[in-house]
Amino acid sequence: MCGWRLKPTNVQAAALLRAAGARRFAFNWALAQVKANQDQWAAEASYDIPKGDRTRPFSYFDLVRAWDAAKHTLAPWRTEHSVRTFRYGIRPAHTAHSRFLKGQARFPRFKARRRDRPRFTVTDGLHLQPGRLRIAKYGWVALGAPCRAQAKLRRLLARGRARILNITVSRDPGGCWYASVCFEPTMTASPQTYNRPVGAAVGVDVGVKTAAVVAIADGTVVATLKVSRARRGALAHLKHLQRGLSRTQKGSANRAKARRRLGRAHARVDAVRTSRLHQFTAWLAKSHWLVVVEDIATANLMRNHHLAQAIGDQGWGELARQLGYKTIRHGGTLVVADRWFPSSKTCSACGAVKLKLPLAVRTYRSDVCAMVVDRDTNAAANLAA
């Protein structure tokens, strides 16, 4: 999977936005069919009809066949878009309903134009050339900037060693378009040919005083990642834009402009945070053959309103996600420690475990061997061990 920024012209951007609307139209149509089927099932249940004789839920192929039969009257403009654009709109509706039937989620809701993120997926007519990408029905779209991933994928495609499966085009809140290219290597090297990183096994402890501390089992600190203040530094500007959005009239052109300005500001903050994490995780995956991270319940910690902004600014989940695929890419291994492993309360020298260690205590003092060490360094050493 590769993700690149697009630079469409105004005409192309309008066409991409219409394609996103076509996907949303197919989703809402499929959800309407599912809801009608669900209401029919509930009505039959109220009459005590046995389950085996009631209306069965729609499958994905049932919805596709119904769409093919009704699309001539429902969407006479359908030929402007790829067939897969509609198929990839119907599939999420069926998946959401299946999760509802399994008790894993609530009943899906219809997608509104102003609430839904514009996106669509195509699988046909896909080609990649230097500086541009061809998307079915929409022609060649310029890419934002060249990178090594683009050149590598072009070489693989030219040599017949990979094929593009699909491309998902989406627009962020700031109005920028991105393409996520999903491809499959047809010829891969055996795992023995990868150059395994030579660095020692390390543990990564995350926090709010220091974003991440990397240490080996003997307590030697290998690297640290400074705490991020991307959002807190831009908080005054974000609040100013949010107040400006609140003052505008709903449905007006000024409100749409204010929403785009606010979206661009949030996208810029997210880009700053993600960029520093990419640099850190890329170095870590290339340098060490084994990386151990914590399984942290970030959502639970975010309930502490005194720490919520600081925790959200660090991107702990994004750091673990990036390490997950980068360690595999470079021949290393990622280990996720158990959520209840007491890495901070355990002495990295003697193994003694404290019963309590408040978050305000930044220095770990062992009650058995009298070792004194920084709290984060001690936790990282325990993870590495």
C-alpha cells in the first residue's frame, strides 16, 4: 500500500467529487434496501412467524443484482463513473449491516454530503507513470511530488513483478486529494535474502514528558523522541478559526470557506505530527532487529482531561502502527507487550515490583537493590528484557 498526494485540475477535482457522490449514492441506496428488508423481518417477527420462514437478510450479491436491475432508472448518469465506484459503495453498507446482525455495531446510518468524507475506489484502467497516475474514467492526474516509493513501484510494474489491485481516492478536510494505491507483488524474494538489522533488541516506552524513550535491556538509552506540541502550538489559531466558523450562517458559502480553512489547519497539524513519527519509526526499524512496544489503552487515558491534550498530541497508536509494517519491511520483528505488564513498576535490575507508582513520580527508586533511574528509561529497559 502506497499513499500519494494528487494535484488535480479544477475540472478533475469536480469529477473526483462527483465520483465520491456516486459512491455515497450507492451506499445510501443499498442501506435503504437493507432497512426495508430489516423492517419486513421485524414485522414478520411480530406475527410470530418462525425464523426459518421469515425474510432472510440481503447478501452482497443480492444487493448487486438488485442494483443492476434498477440502475437504469435510478442513475442514468452512471456511465460517467466506473462500475467499481458503485460496487465499493454497496459493499460497506452490507458489511455494516452484517456487523449489526452480529452485535458488533449499531444499525448503520445514511451518509450525508456534508458529514461524509469524499472518497471512492476503482480497480480498472489504472496506470502509473513518472509524475502522474491514471484513474479509470477520470484520466491522468498529476502527482504532488516524486518519491522513491513511486519509482520502486514503477520498476516493479514495468518488470511484471507487481500489479495494482485498486486505488482509493479521498479528500482530507483541508481540500487536498490523496490516492492510496493497493498493489500485490507477483514475485517476492525469500525472507532469507533480507538484510536483518544488526542493532540490539530495544524497548520503546511512550509518555507525555518525553514522547518516546528507546533503551536496551541493560538500561542504556539509545534514542529519545521529544514531546510533540503540534496541536497545542496551533491551538490559539484553531480556536480562532473555530469561532469564525461558528459565526457563519449554516448553508452559506462563507461557512463552506470557513470549514475549509479550519480543515486545512487541522490537516497541517496532523502532517507535522505524522512526519516526525515517520522519521523516528523509519530509523528505529532499520537499526534494530527486535522492537518491543506497549499495548496502551489510549482511549481510557484520554478521559483524564488534564492529560488529554498532551496524550493526543503524541500519536502513540500511530507510532505502533508504523512500526508494525516498517519492521516487517526491513526484516525485523515487532513485539507488543501485554497491556497489564508492569513495565514502569518493575525494577530493571532486580525485578522487584512496586505496588504503586504515581504518574507524578518521575524517578524510579527500587526498594530492594536501591537502584535509582529515570522512570521512562526503567520501563523501556523492562520492555527490551
